[in-house]
Amino acid sequence: MPFVSSCPESGFNIRALESLFADRMPRLAHMRDAASFAKDLSGSFSLPADHARLLIRSALLHDIGYASALRRFEYHALNGALFLEEKGEHPWVVEGVLRHSQADRKGGRLPLVSEHYASRPPLAEADWLVRAVTVADWRAAGVGKRVSFARRFEDIATRNPDNPGKVRQAAAMVNEVRDSFLEWARDMATERRPLPWVFCDVDNTLIRPGDGLSDANKAAVKAYVAAGGAFSVATGKHPLSIAPLVLQLGLNTTQVAGNGSCLLDGNGITVLDELREAEGALRAALESRGLPIAVYRPQGIETGGQWPASLDEIFDRYGEIRPSRTRLPGAALKILCIVDGDDLRREEELRLLAAELGVDCCRSDRHFLEFLPKQGNKGQAARTVMERAQWPVLHSLAVGDTENDELLFALCGACAAVANAGEWTRRGADWTIGQCADNGVGVFLDRLRLGSGWAGLRSGMTF
Ligand SMILES: [Fe+2]
């Protein structure tokens, strides 16, 4: 089939989206996130530029039929497709909108709508694009934000508590869409990179605090790397704290530290983002509440005024470098606050404080609440690591156990949670693997290696 070219000026004027969705901004946010995922798909699968442009455009417009002004039938996919066709949009873009996320299956069951679908045979040459738009749709949350497949389903289930039929349908579909991605993902493997890049959290995922690295996990990481896989730790720890672990594992990749606020490699520490002026305000607000804090800087960790000596033991147990009582120079990478996760009121108050100061806040452990710069998260950092290595961003797997792994789960091609992870984290993961204490990571890596990476992965697998 000769490729039908389309000049960017033809078709719908993208600038009109804002006004079409003035009353539905979350939907537009979802469409934009789907487009940004489609961009990663295009890059990761090295699509030709023309194909990439059509895919990204179709992902951006896939839900345009939800705009009230375009309402013709009781069905958004058909409304959107008819509108775009009239605007002279490329037929592949129209096809993506018409059939994304099995819209043709659903539409085929609706009166009037089904007649339209029956009169339009599927465009075989755009089948890949429909599949890709569907994947992008399932990696963008309903209210806008990139998510894992599993979190996307959770999001649908939470928003539709009174519609068990819809939730059941979504549960079946997320598995189908994930499997379609997993099958396609095999194409990302090459001789130079046969296995996905694994980004693995450390505490309670790879290592149980208090224990060292187990021989089994160490052997599994080494075997994975020897088989051509890439492996990086992605941790909230200070970069200096993980240097011995990196040495033990024999890694020569770049590591994600400080919860994604910095990277560690052979050349030292690279700061990706810092708290800047929010640091002072945060310190004051947390210390005025009597909370112990520790400020992470490239050269070390410095304690706040309320830090009791007994907390040093917790740091020792977690394998974190000893914090200094004196002020250190340099950027504030993150602020760690010691506050119990069971105190829900305090948690809510502190999360509000973070939002007011324009920083991110996430829990990395029962005791630890962290305040992070907006661009300093594990997901963004893993992206930087892969882009620098010219590695396809979706040719990656995330493994973790807690909220601060969420953005890493959202970024990578797929994700797994250890069995000891919190329920919320497990529900947002594509697979639950064994407990940290049972070397769950090592077992997972061995299965990946022996199953030839993506080829051995399917929805619903147990490890
Ligand atoms: Fe959508």
C-alpha cells in the first residue's frame, strides 16, 4: 500500500482543541498524555517520521468526539471520526479515532452507530496505528497523567464503583491491550540490547533494610547483565550510599539516586533538579512542627535541628550514609522528613504544604515522607538515563514497592511490584513478583533472562 502523504496544514486545526474542551479540560489532558506516550512509542519502535506523526496526531485526537459541540450520535468514537473526516484529516488518523480501544466492537452493538461501522471496512494498513493508539490510550489516566496499564485499570475501577459491567470489561481489555504491547515490545530487542533495561528500587525491593545484598540477587543481576541486559538501581538513597552496592553488583550503567533528583555514574554525581527556594520554606514549616528532617545535598546529608541521635541507627539500618550535623554546601536534592505514615491528618497537611510550595511529596517508607523537586523523580531520571544511552525508553521494566516508584512504573514499558509492597502499589503493577526477603527480584530477572525478555512476558503471569 503506497503511503498516503498528508501535509501538516491539512485537516483539523489543533489549536481549536482548547476551546472545544473548555468545559472538559481533564479529557484534553488525557488526550495530550496519550499523544506524549505515542511519541515514546514512535521513538522506541523507530517508526518512520510520517508514521510517527500520524500516530501522535491520532492519539492526540482519539477522544475528540467527547467534545459536546461534535455530538451527533451517542458514541464519541464515531462522532470524532466523522468530524475529522469532514475536516479532511488523514484516513489513518480517522481510523485510529474510529476504532481505538475496540471502539468498533462496542459501536457495533449500538443502534444507528452500528450501521456506520458496518459501512466502513477496517483499513488493514492502519491496523498497527489503531493498536498503537489503543496502547497510548491505556497508558494515559482518565484525568490526564501517564500511568502503567494496571494503574489505568485501577483508575477506571475507582471512577466507576456503580458500574460493575464496565469494570469487568475494562479488566478483560487491559490484559488484551497489555498483551498486544508485550508482543510488539519484542521488536525493541536487538543484538546490542536483547533484554529490557531493568530499573530496580533498593530498600524493601532488592535489599531488606538491615540485610546486605543477598548472594542470590547479586548472582541474578550479574547473569542478567552478562546476557546483555541493562540494570540500574533507582533509589531514594543518597548517591554516596549506593556506591558500594554498585561496585558489588559490578554495574557500569548510570544509577538513579536521591529519588530521581540526581544520577550517579563513573563521572560522579549529576544533579537533575533541586528544591531551590522551596528549601527554606519547607525547612521552616517542617521544623516548626517539631519534625526531624534531613536535607540531601550532593556532598552528603545534613540534619535539621530536631534530629535525635537515635535516628542515626535507622540510617545505618537502611545503609544510608551517616548524616552530618553541620551545614553542607550545594543544592538541596530532597528533604526527608521522619513522620509516621499512620498519622493520616498530618500526612494530608504535609502534602498540602508541598503542593503550596510547588514541590512533590511522596512516601518512600512507613517512616519517611519525602519532599522532592518537580523534575526530580525516578521516572524522569530513568528517562534521562536511557535517552543518554540512546536506549528506547519503553524497552524497560520497573521494579519497586512503594509510592515513590509510581512514576517509574508509569514511565517504563511495564512494571512489577514485590509481594511485600503496599496494596496500592501492587495494584498499579503489571505483575507481582516474590517477596524481597525471598529474592523476588532475582527470580524475576532469571525468568526474564531465560524467557528472552519481552517474549516470555504475558498478562496474568505469576512469579
Ligand atoms: Fe481515551
